[in-house]
Amino acid sequence: MDTYTLAEARDLLRPLVEGVRTGGGPIAITEGGRPVVVLIAVEELEALQRLRDEADAAAAGEACW
């Protein structure tokens, strides 16, 4: 995963977004030397949300027994 400082990401936002959108993978953005956010494609976010929802549903099903 590529990493950029917040200042770098601000200056390069358009090409960073385009790179992520076209399959370049997620990008970590740091502030004060620590990662604070990750820029990911919407498709990846949706997949992560589905996995979370499935895990929540499985956990809720187990709790009923």
C-alpha cells in the first residue's frame, strides 16, 4: 500500500483518486507520521461492508442459540 502525507495527498488528490479508481490499490494517508485514513475504491468498501454484515449476522445467529 502506498503512503502519502496529508500535504502530499492534498496536492495529488486527483491522480491519487484516479489511481485507486482504476485498480491501483488503497492509499494510506498519514498525519504526524501516523496513518490516519485510507483511500479505497467504492467496490472495496462495499465488499468490506458485506463481509462485516455477514459476520454480524453470523454472530447474531450464534447468540440466539
